[in-house]
Amino acid sequence: MIVFAAKTAHPARLAGQHGDTTKTFFTRRDAVLTGGAIVGTAILTRFDTRIARWWISPGVQGSSSRSRVVGELTHVNETTLTAAAVLGYGIGRLVHSPTLADVSLHTAESVVLTSLISQAIRGPLGRTRPSVDVTDPYRFQFGKGFTHFDNRSFPSLHSATAYAAASALVGEIRERDPGATWFAAPILYIAAAVPGLTRMYLNQHWASDIAAGAFVGTLLGNRLVHYAHSHNRSKLDRVLLGTAVLPDGHGGGLAVITLRP
């Protein structure tokens, strides 16, 4: 038989825990930061060709062994990051670790959300990759990003999702152990830069693509984790984190425990 246990409160979702009870996911500050990022990205495009040429110069490209190493690193992308986060969530649920499940789920959500928004941006813009023409960073073929790989340059999905994962993890660390943020954040953000750098090495993205992706991922990862820990659980979190199936303690069946604020 299955016994439904009493509902219990989730301590991390107490009302007013962070003094932020608004229902807004994005804030005015985010809008200001986004405006600044757009201006900064536009300025950076003036240097895109120079930077791209440097990356494909013989001295930087180096030997075939270097190329192989970089090629392997570029496999750190939205697919592998999502798979790793989902695996972490599954392990957390299996071993009854609410922290691991919570952190992994929010990281997966951040990566997926960032991937969807990035695709929604680069699909219509259709910016051409530097591998097509390294002399023309302003070549846009609107709408082609949905159908042509060479027109999916802006923003870099590798960079965006890597920074989304890093930002989500930094946010989770800040929620649980603020004192550890000062050394964990630099490590995570430096690691997040690697996929974007590999894409420039492979002549697949302009520097402005990488910068824009980093901003999008950092913003979304940060906002999602902050919102998740300063508001009542979303329906998705309640479904994936709010229930646990455990032995009933009497040898007669399972108890389904629902945890929510």
C-alpha cells in the first residue's frame, strides 16, 4: 500500500526570507545592465575582425595536437552541461540529498532557459560566423539562423550555457555558504570562459558573440537561482523537488512525502 504522509514546510522557502516578495523575474537593474551590455557588445564588434585574425594566426593555432585538445574541450556545451546537471539531480534524488537535487535542478533549468533564449536571439539575427568571412563581422542574414549553421554566430551558445551553469552554481553557493563565494566564483567563471575561447580558436565565433553569450548566461543563471530561493517554489520545482518516496517504516509499503512552503 502507499501511505500519504503529512505535508511539511520547506525551510528554504519561508516568506520574506530574502526580503524580496515581488513576482518579477527581471528587475529594472537587469534592464539597465542589459542596455549596458548591448552598448558594450556593439563597441566590441569594432575589434572583432582584428581579434578573429589573431586567433587564426599560425602562432596561435600551433600544432595539430593543440588543435585536437581544443577540439575536445569544445564538447563542453549545452548538451553535456544539461546532461551533467540532470545526472546530479538524479543522484541527489536517489541518495536523498535535497541539496544536490536542488542545486543540480536549478543548474539544469538555467542552462535550458539560456539555451532557449539564445536560440531565440540568434535564429532571427542570422549573424554569419567568422569562418565564412573573417573580414565582415556585420553580415546578418535575418531568419537564416533557424536553418543554417553558419548563421548562428550571435550569441555563442557555448559561452552562454557555460556561464549560465557557472552563475547558477555561484548563486547556490552564495545561498548556502556566502563565505565560500569569494574563491569559488573566480574558479567557476574562469572555467566557464574555456568553451567560448575554444570556439574563437576554431573560428566559429566573434569575440562579441562570446561576450554577449557570457552576459546572457550570467544574467539568467543568477536571476533563476535568486528567484527560486526568494519566492515560493514554482510548479516545476514542487513536482521535481517537493516529493520524496520513502519506506513507510512498517514494512508495509511506501510513504509519499510532499515538501512545500
